[in-house]
Amino acid sequence: MNMENQGATADPQLQQFIEIESQKQRFQQLVHQMTEVCWEKCMDKPGPKLDSRTEICFVNCVECFIDTSQFILNRLEQTQRSKVSSSESMSE
């Protein structure tokens, strides 16, 4: 049995598990990336607690990171939809 046929007959529960784990991995990568960017931007000197300026910087950085990520995802979806609709109109 080749791998292509094996993937087509895979257990749906296994496929769902793999998809969920992939989503978890993508989320963890995003959190790691966001933490790295915001830590470098906002953290001057580590201390026992965050001062208000640092806390505000972290909040703004995270919100900006999320907004930027959402904008990029939306733009990619729009581009993909326009490619699909133009390929459909060309095939008609």
C-alpha cells in the first residue's frame, strides 16, 4: 500500500487529532514570536515586577502584533479568493 492511499483511508479521529496538534503548534510558535518581539521592545531592566510603563508597552505591543497578524491573514485570504474567482472566470 502506498502512502497516498494510506492517507486517504486514515482514521478521521486521527486526522482531527493531527489538525488540533498542528493548530496548537502554530499557536505556540506565534506566542513565542510575540513574546520575543515584545520582550526586546519593552523590557529595559528585569525586576521583581513590571512597572506601569513596561506593562503598557507589553499590552500595546501584543495588541499591535495581533492586529498585524490578523491584517496579514485577511489580506492572504482576499488574495486567495481573488485568485480563485479569477481562475473560475477564466475557465468559463
